[in-house]
Amino acid sequence: MRFLLLLPLTLLLGLMGCQQTPYHLSRIYTSPNQDSRIRYLIVHYTQADDARALQLLTTAGSGVSAHYLLSTPGPDGKPTLYALLPESQRAWHAGRSSWHHQTAMNDRSLGIEVVNSGYQPADARGPLMTRYWPPFPQSQLHALASLLQQLSDRYHIPPQNLLGHSDIAPGRKVDPGPAFPWHYLYQRYRLGAWPEENRVRALLQQGLPELDITALQHDLARYGYAVPASGVLDDTTRQVVQAFQLHFRPSRFDGEPDAETRARLQALLEKYVD
């Protein structure tokens, strides 16, 4: 005991750390009964410039974070991709959210913030259709597509699980907004879901059944949106329709379930759900 007392503290701690564990650790066997926590990729816009977005996402107490932040293009034409969190960690990017009856989307997704100013604060009180939405630079979209492709391949993300913040939080969030080119990402890079345009035209030409709000709510829920089965075109349902339009019909996103909106929903269900 006197010998131990005479030892330097660092050496004593080292000897204590060398004590053998009370078990034999083996990694020979691996269970096949597992899957990835990451099931969804959620795209946001920052509604802030590069400096402000980086500050907000890396400041303790801000209450928000993301796995990746993609800046605007720099002097060389390339944006910077900031890896802010390990993909294994949960980021605080989705907030109150739902998709396919699953809530707490932070638990099962990766959050990607894209620097874009969004609509101006002065426009906030006007309808979404009247606001100005700045475009996303081509080099920024190319960089984003590269990242999304890597993540989709790594985690085997199905195309319909690449979503916008507005998809999982209708009425509360509108990002990445109608200027975000979902169709372009699908057409150019085969990223995300998109209805077949020929099928949309065929459905419109043959004529759709008379609008049935209960059926509309059921179909939106089948695709993944959180919508009540009220049978009434209430504010909540209009917000969900608007979220759908922001993603799949950006030429009109007023929340009215017109024929083209319903045709696009039907084509998506046929392609990815039925």
C-alpha cells in the first residue's frame, strides 16, 4: 500500500486503467437483423446568408442544427459544403414534423441546409404565390446533387424519401420553396420522386372524377402527408395541398386541389405506392 501511495498520480491512474475487463469481447458474429436509422433526406433553405446561417447552426443555444450546410458559390464558382455533424448523430433540423404517420423526423433523417435567402420579410404577410423566390445557382445545385446521390446510395434512400421541409411540416414551413427545382434534380440526376408527365397529361385528357375531399385526403395520406380525414377542405387540408404543390406543382401553389394537382398526385401514387 505504501508503494502505491508513493507512485506518481499519472502512473497510478495508468495502472488502474490496465485492469482487465470482466468479459471477452468478440466481434466475430454480426446479426443481419438491422437497418439504418437514416430513412429520409430533408432539404431546407436557410433564409439567411452564408455567415448568418453558419453562425446560427454552430452556436450553442440556437436550438437548430443540420448535418450539412451548402454555401452559395465562392469566387471560384464552387460552393463550400460544411459537414457540421457526423451522420450518426441526430440533428435538430425538422422540428415538429410527420411523414407516413411517423413523427419526430429528426430521429430518422439527415438534414441538408442550402443557403438561399427565400422570400423577403416584407413579403411575409402576402400569399405565397405573390412572393419573390430567388433561384438557386447552377453550381450550387450541381454540388447538392452530388451530395444527395452519395447519401442516397449510402443509405439506400428510395426516391420518394427525398423530401423538403415543407413536405413534413405543412403550414409551418415552406422551404426549400417553389424555386427549388425538384423536377430538374429528377430529370438531370434521377434524384427524388416525380410523376410521369405523359401520365399526368393522360389523366387530364380522360377527365378526373368530381372532387371528393375524403378521397383527396386519403390519397395525400397514402403518399405520406399528415392530413386529417375530415372530409372537409379545411385550412389544414389546404396547407397540405399547398405543400404538395410546392414540391410537385410549383407553377401553382395556392392550396386549391385543381385537376392538375390531383392528376399529379394520382400519377405519383401509381408510380411509387400502388
